[in-house]
Amino acid sequence: MTDEKILVLDFGGQYNQLIARRVRECSVYAEVHPYTMTLDQIKEMAPKGIIFTGGPNSVYDESSPHYDKSIFNLGIPILGICYGSQLMAYLLGGSVKTAPVSEYGRTEVDIDNSSKLFHGIDKDTVVWMSHTDYIAEVPEGFKITGKTEVCPVAAMEDSARKLYATQFHPEVMHTAEGRKMISNFVYTVCGCAGDWKMDSFVEEKIREIRAKVGDGKVLCALSGGVDSSVAAVLMSKAIGKNLTCVFVDHGLLRKSEGDEVEAVFGPKGKYELNFIRVNAQERFYGKLAGVEEPEKKRKIIGEEFIRVFEEEAKNIGAVDYLVQGTIYPDVIESGLGKSAVIKSHHNVGGLPDCVDFKEIIEPLRMLFKDEVRRAGLELGIPEYLVYRQPFPGPGLGVRIVGEVTAEKVRIVQDADFIYREEVAKAADEWRKDHAGDSNASGKGRMDPPWFPAQYFAALTNMRSVGVMGDFRTYDYAIALRAVNTSDFMTADCSAIPFEVLQTCMNRIINEVKGVNRVLYDLTSKPPGTIEYE
């Protein structure tokens, strides 16, 4: 793709791909590799810079991941983050100990902005800390460039050797000027020119897929969501008619969505795809009957998807590969390496152990949602499809708390339809009022400032007493969810206008049988997740 690369050396942190994503936002290509990558492999790759990630271990523990300290003699700029900063200090003769006071969350830090890493950044800034160990003594040749009230070495550097380290996480959104820090490292310290763009990713992926697949046959799991749609079009451009897209209507889709997906990707759609629709509603309902535990629901849905795909593959004949629209937040929440399992996504941790395909191809696996959308635009997919509301593969199965039944699906479908209709209507009215004001949203697209990145209705398992028409009711509560996020790793509640929420509440209670209460979910991610189960 480009001769200019940043190597992200992974020591088990949750944010390894997020670091790479921040580098790519600077128009510089970045790759994540495990810390087991050898020095010879690094020399062959010839990166312009190296970033050590965070990790859950203590560097003074013999079982923790370490690296050959000869890496510091390669003459390649290195930035250590969190565990990576402690590892740099430890390997070069500094001292790392258990901190007297741990730091978690937003923290004020005093930095030396004469440092190249902190050029143009406020002397007092807010960063995101997450550590129980700390650097007690810096190695010879290093100077302290950042500190907090309880952390004496929040940042350090040996500028002569181009070695930099931060105890905090510049890659997360909560670090106020983190993007600038990453940019300073990439451009000022590493001397990158910034010649990488998303079209380079698309071109490289197409070449890579053609080389891997050859004349083999491929089945693509197409849900009609953004991720699987981009994956399908990418695969189609790479291998043409050797691709068959299978759309499984599992009965857990949004209202009328099955027909909408078929209209776009089926025989009458704009894409010349081999398209098969499988109506498997009763099959999935039967498997989910009586199941309440979220992980079990996800795994049932994941396995049943695979079984349907295997059956269709036998009908097609000699299918070698299965393609999924897996993206990085799916991977990290499902547990990557030593990372914790938050919830098993049906297309990652929800897969059965035995899968009757030669290999599973996930061309978008290392991308975040906004990067997937940019890839979609590069592939020529219309904006209305690229920017459609995200929808999880398990569908309403993870938006219904507790057991899934056909009646509960009907309730949440109807409530969700009303919610999306009213939010879209309010957004359209806002756009009319701000016609011609291209910068009003600050998002590139003409959206209201409050317009969510994702919004939907979920059915809680709470039933409560209400009164309708002078009669007592005992019905379900619907929760309305709306979040702002760019990468779906973190998210905040959207401030949808109260009058819009009031309209949604009135319509849902009046029009959706079985609902007598509507709630608005204010929870951020973390501590919550965007979906419910």
C-alpha cells in the first residue's frame, strides 16, 4: 500500500487497533503485530516508527511479555504507551513499581510542551489514565516530560534516541489532545509524509482476496447491514461471479427489513450478485425458546447462522470460503488474545468450534465503523446505504432482554419503527431549516448536532402497572437508546430533543400493544455496552 508504515507492537492491550486507527487518521498506514514479532521481521518491515501498546501485566513479573532491548538500537523512533512506557523504562535500566495510588479515568497532567511529542499542546491538559504500576525512576538519558499529582512520570523521553513514553493513553477520545500527540509522533518525530488513504486499503484488499481465493467459490454472509454490505461489494469486485451472497432472515430483523435487503441486493437490485434469501424465522425461534442468558442466545444464533450457511453451501456445491463483515469492535468485545470477553459476537466468539468451510475470510476485521463507511464510499456504495443505522447480526435477539418470542419481536419491531421514523422526521425538518449551511452539523453530512450515530428501541423484561382508558394495565417497558460515537469502542448518550422523545413515547404507548411505559437510556459506553445483550 505504501512504503511508509508505523508498527504497533501489541503487548495485550484493549486499545491496540485503536492506536493503529489513530495513526491511519493521520494518513499514515499502521499495522498491529504481536510482541512475538522478531527483530529481523521488524527490520524487514522497515517501519518509520514503532508504538508499544498497553497491556494488563506488570513488567517486573517474569511471565509478562517482554522484548529484546536491541530494538532500541535500531534507530527507529519508539513511543511506549502505558505498559509500553513501563516496559521501555524497565528494559533500559529504570525502575517500575506498584503505584502507591492507582489512577483510572480522566486525569489532569502537567506536561513539558517544549517536547516534540507535546508541541502545540496546553501545558495543563486532560488525559486518560489506567494503571496500578508506575515508573519510579527513569532510565539514564531520559527526562520527565509529564506528571500528575500522584504519578511522578506521566511522560518521559530520550529525544536524542527518539524514544518517547506516556503512562496515559493518547489514543482514546477522553485524552483531550491525544490526536495531536499521535500526529506529533507520526510527523514530527518519525518524519512521515502522510500518503496513505482508504482507497489504498480497498485496492490492497482486492489484490489480497484474489490471490487467496483464486478460482475458489465463496459464500458471503449478507445481513444487509453496513459491515456485511461493504464486505459483499468488496468481495464482488475481487472475485465476481465466484461469490454467492446468502441472506438469512432469522425473524429478528427490523420491521420490513427482509424485503428491503432483497430489494437492494437481490435480482432486481443494482448489484449483480448471486443472491439467496433463506426464510428461517421459525427455525431460530425454536432454537431460542426458553433461553434467557445473553451469551447462550448469542451462541445459539451464531451456530444456527453457520448451519444455514453450510446447508446452502452444499446446495451451491464445493464452497471453500465463508465471508463475514466482522469489524474490530466485534473482535475486541468477543475477547482478543488475553483481552476480556465482554460479549461473544455471533460472528466471532459465537461461532461453533466445528465449521464446514476451508477458511473464514473477514476483510474488514481490523477496521472501525467509520473506516468501514469510508471503504464503502470508495467502493461506490451509495451514501444512504453506507450511513444506514447499524444493526447487529443477532438482530433483535440482543435487543430483547430475556427470552425471545414472536410476540416480543412484534412489540420491539413496532416500537423501533416509530422511534426511527420520528427521529428521521425531526432530522429532515432540521435540515430544511438549515439548508445551505454545510457546516451546521460539523460532521461532513448534513445532520443535526444531536443526530445519533446509532439509535434503536429495545424491549426490557420489566413489566409494570399502568392505567390506560381508566383500566389497569400490566405491560412491558420499552427502552429508547441513542448514542454518539465514531468508533463504537466508546459512546455517549445523544441529546435528542425532548419534544421528539415525547412524541415517540406517545405514539409507542398508543400504537404498540403490550407497552405501557417508555424509558430513555442515558448510559454511556463504558460502563454499558451499546446493545443490551
